[in-house]
Amino acid sequence: MRFLRALAVALLVAGAGALSSSHSQAADWPSRTVHFIIPLGPGSGADITARILADKLQAKWGQSVVVENRPGGDAMIAINAVINANDDHVLLFAPASTFTAHPLLHDKLPYQRDALVPIARVTNTLIALGVPADLGVSSIKELVAKIKAEPGKLNYASVTGANDLLFAAFLKTEKLEMTKVPYKDPVTAINDVAEGRIQAFVGAYAIMRPRVLQNKVKVIALTNVEHAKSLNDIPTAAEAGYKSLELDGLVGVLGPKTVAPEVRKKIASDIRGFLDDPALNAKIVATGQVVNPGSPDEFAAALKEQADKVVEIGKILGIKPAQ
């Protein structure tokens, strides 16, 4: 998985020999409009967070901060928009799961593995395992028992990405048989879970929440590493005894190698400053996320952790990652 490892260490490599000049660059940055490119449509947790931060950051920076949604193409449209711009004012604001699975989904990556560098960790999206409320299961253990009792008869929704691969690896690890039903849109998938046509789906809690409130969908676990205080009654998969279903919903800012090291630190520090505000924090938590700001180095380390997890998923599924 050289691509993801390279992404996690690119911050250090790109910064070598540039420290003396980057201090002055940080003082002058931004000198014009900053663009946050989002690989998802409006209304996603990452999109809402980007817009909340954009309002605060443009006041602090004295320059406009524009959020642009570029969904589609398995996040390639957004990623290539940032890479091709090669501009330290055009940044990717994205869930890591939109690109960490690329080496397992593509024979050859359509972009250079070291083209982006980590800038700031922002949040952890809450990733949930949802089932129909009337399925009669309240835990992963009960779901496993039901699948074993009806091998191959139950369906799970699959939307291309790391969460899909995670659930497929979980099924293989637990020797479970479910029928995969592919979807292009997670909203359509969760609607079918609500109607009982699909019996399991792993996706963002924010997308499931409306159906949860309607008592149509029941969330039986979160895949996140840390227990979510905002959903205190829902265990993590590891707490439920199924560590094979553990993967964090990491969200952060990345940019091209043209973003100087001190500029990256400035962006991360400014974002952290606003995320420390309890009122703003509460707005983000309401979207189904955990506020978890981090420096470029901390984000790089978190990306490496996810990269290592994706490597293990690939081994379980017998998928050789693209180089």
C-alpha cells in the first residue's frame, strides 16, 4: 500500500529544505480566495463542517473561503481538481474513506500517490451499522446469529468505498453469507434499509439519523475506534466484540505539495482555534461527527493508521492493492 504510506509521510518529505522560506509564506498566506473542494454533495457532514469553518476562517484570514462540491467519479473529480490546480489556495476537504480505498478498487491509480499532503485533521465522522428497526436484532451478535440462521437470504447495501470493503471483510472473517446489493447513493441505500428490502448497511450516521428518528432504522454499533459521547447508548464494534468491524471516519484537509510546511501548520492551528469553541463544536456534533482537530503530523499519523487498516482489509478479501 505504497500510495497511502506515501501520503502519510509526504508532509515530511515535501517540507525538507523549505523551512526558512515557509515562515514568510505563512505570513503572506492567504493572498487571495481559498477554495475547499468537497468530494461529496451538499448536506454531508464534511460539507456542513467545511461551510461552518469557511465563515470563520474568511473573517480571520481577510480573504474569501469558497466551498465547492465536486461529487462523483469515486472522489476522483474532486481529487484531480486539487491536484491539477497545483495551487496552495485550492485544498481538498474530505473524508479519508473517499480515497483510502482507491488502491483496492482500481488496478491503477489515476493520480500520483504523493500528489497530496496532509494539512489538518478536523473531525471523525460517526460510521454506523444500521439495520431495519423491525428486523428483531439489537446487537452485532444478534445480527450474526440471524445471518447464520439464514445464510445467503439476507441483503446488505454496498456503496463503493472503504466502508463497503470493511463490511465485506467482516462477513468473510465471521464466515457469514449475505447477498451484496450495489448502490450509487447511500441515501437510497438507507431508505431501502428502512423499508426492509436491505438488512444491513454501514455508512455515515448522519445519513441514517432521519430514519432512526422515524423508528425505521436501528443503529446497533459504530465502527469508530473511540466511543461516541453523543451516542452514548450505542457501542463501538470493538466494544461489542467485533474488532474486525472497526474503522474510523476520518475527515481532514489536504493539499498539493506546493502548500508550504508553515502554511499547513497555520491552517491546522487556525482550524483548531475555531473548533475549540463550544458553540461551534455543538453544531458539528449535531451533524453526526466528533470534533477531533489535529496538526499536519497528527493527521498524517491518523492517515497511516487507516492505511494499515485498509491493507489488512485487502489481505482478508484477497485484493492486491494498486501501486
